[in-house]
Amino acid sequence: MNKVLTISIKTLTFCLLSMLIFSSCAPKVQAVYFTDIDSLKIKQVMGATFTEPLIQTDDILSITVQTIDPAASMAVNQTPAAAAPASAGAGLAISGFLVDKKGNVEIPMLGIVKLAGLTTAAAKEVIRTEALKYYKDPTIQVRFANYKITVLGEVAKPSSYTVPNEKVSILDAIAMAGDVTIYGKRNNVLLIRETDGKKDVVRLDLTQSAVLSSPYFYLKQNDVLYVEPGKGKIAANNAAQRQTLTILVSSLSVLIALITRL
């Protein structure tokens, strides 16, 4: 009976050891960007074309009108506070003009101006035309106040980020999020973009220089980036399980030793 029990325990120990060995073999993690670029050679890559973002409904704009009369400028620049998160964890409201569902913005002293579908440069000229009806040589500034990019998944600081610059690339967004962790798939980054009520979904490979010329290299407002976890993340999460297996195997070894001496 002891012999049969010993054989069964040895078989179980072998199986547990096999599981421990295979679970400990973590796959190689791809943690380098642009692996196709030789460090000893200069490689020229066609840069991506940047397209200026268009103003959309629910955008919040920072609009400033400067005139010769400071009092008049102050009256025009009285902006309401539009509820929108300033950045990760800030919980602050952004002061600016909300583009309503009809694409209009209501500016004090100037009235209602339609800006949806325009770039900020074109919007500036439209507002200048309206301001010239009341003021001499006005200076206009128009910027996005809620240009938001969301980065999720295997990055150091996943969150939504409001950026002051309209020209933001996928590398800029990942840098703001603290870079991809060692467990993230740099060769399989998911980009989600809403266009005319539909979702465009594309996967980008940051390990190849071709991403620099991708039409999705430059991000647009409300874009979402998702960095998928790799197999290394699963292996790391199984560390506790491997430790338990190690303890169990050790215990069984001691038990076998005791039984064989009986």
C-alpha cells in the first residue's frame, strides 16, 4: 500500500513540477520602440501629415478679443465656466465658451457666432469679422480649452489629459501617461476615434518606424489610446500561484521522504 501511495505522490509531484517550470517561463517582452532602425545608419521616414482639428459641438473654446479700449475688451472677454475636467485628478472646471448642439458660440457684445466645422484659425477670422462691427483693429485669439486625449491600459499613469497644443502625436500622449510599462504591447496599441458618429478603430505598431508616417500618428480631440497587456503581465500575476506550487512541491518532497523510510 505504501508503495502504491509513494508512486502516486511521485506522479503528482512530477506534474506539479512541470506546471511550475512552464509557468515560470515568461515570454520575451518587446520593450523597444522603432526596432527596424539601425543604430549605425540614418533612416529617412516620410513624416505624417498633420491636419488641423475642426471645432465640434460640445467643445470648449478659449476666446480672447483685445481692443484699444481695455474696458471694452473686458466686457467681451467675460467667459462662463464650462464644466469639463482640466486633467487627470484635477477635478476643475475649464473657463471658456461652450459650442452648443447647433455649433454656435455666444460671445458677450458680439452675439451668436457659428464656429462648428471650422479650424481655430478660421474661427478667429469669423470672430474678427464680427468684432470689426463694434471695435477698431481687434486682436483675436482662439484655442481649444478642452482638447482631451485618453490613454488607458498598460501605461504608468492611465487617465484623460487636456493638452494646450492642437498638434499632439501618439508619442506625446504616451509620454504624458508616463510611457508604456514593461508589460504593455508596444506593437499593438489600439486607437479609437469618433468620426461623424462612428467609431474608427485602428491598431498601431510602435516598434516600427512606419508609425511615424501613419495618418493616425497625430491625434485628434477625444481620441482614446489603449495599450494591451502582454503575456508577461499574466506571468507576473501568476507569481503568487507559482509560489504556492513551490511550497506544495516542497511539502510533497518531504512527505515522500518520510513515507519511503517507513
